Amino acid sequence: MNFKSTIACAAVVTLFCVAIAPTTVSAQDELEKRATWSFPDQLTVKADLDKYLSESEVSEAIQQQIAILWEIPIESDDRSLLLDQLINSFALANKDVRELTARLDTTPATAANIIPTMLTDESQDDFLRNNLRLFYARWLAHSDLQDECLQVLEGITPSQVVDPATLLFYQATGYHRILAKDVCLQKIDLLLENEEQLPRRYSTIAKLMKADVEPLKSDSLDEVARLMADIRRRLKLGRAGTRVRKEEDDVIAKLDKMIEELEQQQQQQQSGSGGGSSSSSSPAQDSSNLGGSGPGNVDNKSVKEGDDWGALPPRERQKALQQISKELPAHYREVIEEYFRKLARDEG
């Protein structure tokens, strides 16, 4: 190969490297951008556990029992098994954890009206407390106690627990259940950053939740129906407090607004179609006589100040209900029926 050919080859290689370099850097940047959290490996978790056991002055015999639990690697991709194994280790080493986990096995979650003290005690070791909070919150979520679950998880970040996917998943499901749309979508997007490493049930449900909540509009019948479902959930769990009363008031206010908008639309339609036989395509002159033979009296029987839908007689109320709920899905009709029942109770 002569000198000129060598120079030509070098130039081609240089151009090729320059061409692919931005693509490679771009791919790396995209990966770093997406991966804002990661799964800790089993060896790292075991090292953190050994540090806790050493600082807690756990006996040698207990440490040997715990070591046996960790001798066989967890082969499953389900990282929640790693959380369970860690909690079992804590239970062997810590009497309070042992009593708490035993209580969870025998006590219904609906009876958990108070968060255990050790979950809120900041003097506890952070590694112990944060992972125990996640374990406890998962137990609450399995009984549909979403508010309590979110309360326990508040402030925990993915880097503080051994199973960040479970943390983000139950935060997302909790916010989805209480209709906190924006926060729910944030948690779902964060969870799906590591979609390929997630348990399939997590990724599938996360995508379903996103598709479900993304089109949700404020003050829509869909939102009202969901609020009513959340009210029923809370009442069924015996959580009839301030939050339920607020949601009930929100439902009434949203339905009042929708009904008012329907009335306005109906009035506009009637005004647009009631021009009479003297209509013209050009505006009337100020001094012209438009004709007509009516006496000029106004019928005041339906123009009473203070009239509203809540004051309608039962028969008229039922007629209005049928008009409003015409062609709507059944669960929307139930919402509107409940609205009128509440108005009737308030009047009584």
C-alpha cells in the first residue's frame, strides 16, 4: 500500500469514528437520563445488613442463623423476595420487628389505625426503618388502605430501600386510587424507567394505570364516578372522616356545575331556534315596526329567583334525571341518582 492509499484509509476511518461518536454518546446520555434509580444487588444488601448487625451487637448465634438465609442466592427477578428475606433477617435480630411481623400475620389491616412507633422513630437505624416501612406499607395496600400506605411511604426515595420497584409501584397505585393524577403519572414514569427489569405484573399494571388516568379530565363525569367509588371504599373501610365529607361536597359541587352548564346549553339552543316567523337575514332598523300580534306579556311562572334542581318535585326531578343520564354508562347514572338522593336528604 502506497503512502497516498494509507492517507486515504486513515481519512475514511477518522470520518467513520466521527460519524458514530455522536450516536454512541447520545445513546449513553439517553440511558443515563432514563436510569435515575437502580436495583441494589444481593451482595450490597447483605453488606448493609452485616453492618447493621455489627452495630446492633447481635449475638454470634443469631448472625449465623441469618447467614444461612443468605447462603443461597435469590435467582428470581422478583426483587420483593429480597425485601422479604431482609425483613426475616431483621425479625431474627430485633425483637420489636419480630413482634410487629407476627402481628401482621394475625391482625387484619383494617384494624391498623395507628402507625407503629418504630416506623416513625427517627432514632432507629435508617436501613432498618425505611425497609420496614416499605414492608408495612405493602401490607396496608393489599387491604386497599391506600391513604395509610402513602402516609407510611412519604419521604422514602428509591435509593433508601432494597426494593425500589415495590416502593414506586405502591406509590403509583396509591395515588391512582385517590385520584392524584399528576403525582401518579410521575411515579409511573419513574417506575417504568427500568421497565425491562421489573416484575411483569408491575410493568403491566403500571401501563394500564397510565392509560386509565392520563385522559382523566377535571370536573368530568368520569372523575365524579371515581370520587363516588373512593367514597364507597372509605366508608366500607370505616374511614368516614373529614376526607369523605370533603369528597362528598366535591361531588355535589361538580354535579351542580355540570347541571348548570347543561341548563345554559339548553337555553342557548332554545334561544337560537325560537326566532319566530318575522326573522330576517338583515338587522332591523331602530325605527321600523317588526309587526307581530302578541300581547307583549311575559310568562313569569318559570322565572323564580332561587329555583334550582334540588327544589324540583319528585316527578320533575326524575324526568330531569332521565334527561341528564340518557345514554350514559350505568355507573354514571348511579352517581347522578345518588346526587339527587343527597339533595333530598339535605332538604329533609
